[in-house]
Amino acid sequence: MEERQARTAFAALSQETRLRIVRLLVQAGPEGMAAGAIAQAVEVSPSNVSFHLKDLEHAGMIVPRREARSIIYSADFTGLRDLIAFLMKDCCAGHPEICAPALVAAQCRPSTNNTTRKKAHA
Amino acid sequence: MEERQARTAFAALSQETRLRIVRLLVQAGPEGMAAGAIAQAVEVSPSNVSFHLKDLEHAGMIVPRREARSIIYSADFTGLRDLIAFLMKDCCAGHPEICAPALVAAQCRPSTNNTTRKKAHA
DNA sequence: TCCTCATTTCAATGATTATTGAATTGTAGG
DNA sequence: CCTACAATTCAATAATCATTGAAATGAGGA
């Protein structure tokens, strides 16, 4: 991943509506959601959700597919992984054992509450 | 982590100079770097780097400590982990086995080249 | 204590970015 | 074919953010 694309992705995630959309779609999984349903869920106008969906797609955070009259959007898990990898690349100058314990908890796993700090378990 | 704080963090990472600073400090590890050294490395004015360092500190992405006359900044690995965890929380509605394979490669480990796509190896 | 150096603060300017509602595209069902 | 519906595009407005240089702060060494 290039720096330019990473910045575009982070900028996309820095906006309230867009961050909600991405998290909604991350939780929805590969099945995804229609643009209209997303608009209802995050409570914005169709025109506005379209604007943000385009931005997220351009940022490589979500991916669209047509299904009947609707357009279904789902999280781009590859794009998300690449973004995180870019941010953490060469962490601790090639000695990941230093910071890895602080990062493993960040992995994708079910959790109803993230406010309690989790211990790393390699 | 709260949504508001996550947005602040993503906004911080969406700016060219700030993203370079964070990646520089991620690679530098816990040892960190002085503000002046960072300014030289990313080639911006002291005033400008100070502005961005404050923003990154406020976003919970870096942490400062005084050492003699200098102020040493290092990456806040806990903050970074929390941010990623927030983004990926409850992924795939509690069935992480669906998206986890796409995310494990994002972990902190040494790599000289990230342009070649890495296979997930659980 | 005085002087020096590293960093921060400040005010002003220029440049992106989100939002809104109306109009448009394009897909399918009757 | 034509109507209805889902989604997007467009232009205008309002708000937020990065950059610059000069001035100020604050900690240490002599």
C-alpha cells in the first residue's frame, strides 16, 4: 500500500458518518447491506450516504455489488488489513517482539465490550 | 475507546506529515525520537512539527517524555491497538473466523516490502 | 545567575471538506 | 413501453484545517 492511499483511507475513517458506515459493514460481514438500508441505519439522507459511500469505496474500505435494484456494500477486509499493515510496517525496527504483545488484542474477534483492557496472549 | 476519540485518531493519521511521524515512531520503537530529530526526518519547520505532535498526542497516537533539554516522543502502542480494536469490533457479527484470515497478516512483524500481498497463515 | 538552545504558542492566510435539496440516471416489474 | 424506485450527481454554502514566521516559554550548562 502506498502512503497516499493510506492517507485517503484514514481521512475516510475520520468522518462521523463514514466511520459508522464502516463499522456497521465490518459487523455485517461479507453479506453487506444495501445503500438505502445503510442510510436508514446511520440516519442520513440518501444523497449524503451516497457521497460518503463513494468516498469509502475510493478509499478501499468498502466494495459494492449490484443485486436487483439495490447496490450492496460490504467491508473490504483486504483493504482494512493492508491499511493496518501499512501503519505498523517495520514496527520497532524489525523487533516486533517489543510491540507485538500490545497489538495482538487488536485482532478480529467477538467482543461485546472493549472498554476493559485485554491481556495479550501469544 | 469512544467513537469520538477514534475519529480524532483517524483524522490525525490522515495528514501527510503526521502519518510520516507516526510511522517513523512506530519503527523507532519505545526508544522514541526528539522533536527536533523528527522535524529533520520529516523535513518540516519546528513550529509545524510541534503543531502536528500536539495533535498526535491529543489523538493518543504518541506519548511525550522529557529528557534533558529535549522532549522525546514515542508511538503509543496501546493507543494504536485500541484504535484498531475499535475499528474491527464485533466483526462479522461475532463470527471472526470469516474475516480473521484476512486480518492476521496485519500484525506487527518485520518486513522490508509490503507491496507484495501476503497470505494469511493462521 | 545568565545565556543558550529546544520547543511551543500565536495570529493570519489559503485551501479542503461536509451538507443540502433538486434534478438525473438507470434498473426492473406490470 | 412506461411507471416506480433506488441510487447518484450537481452546484452552492458553511465549516474546518494546514502553514508560516515571529515571539515567548522553559530547562540546563557555564
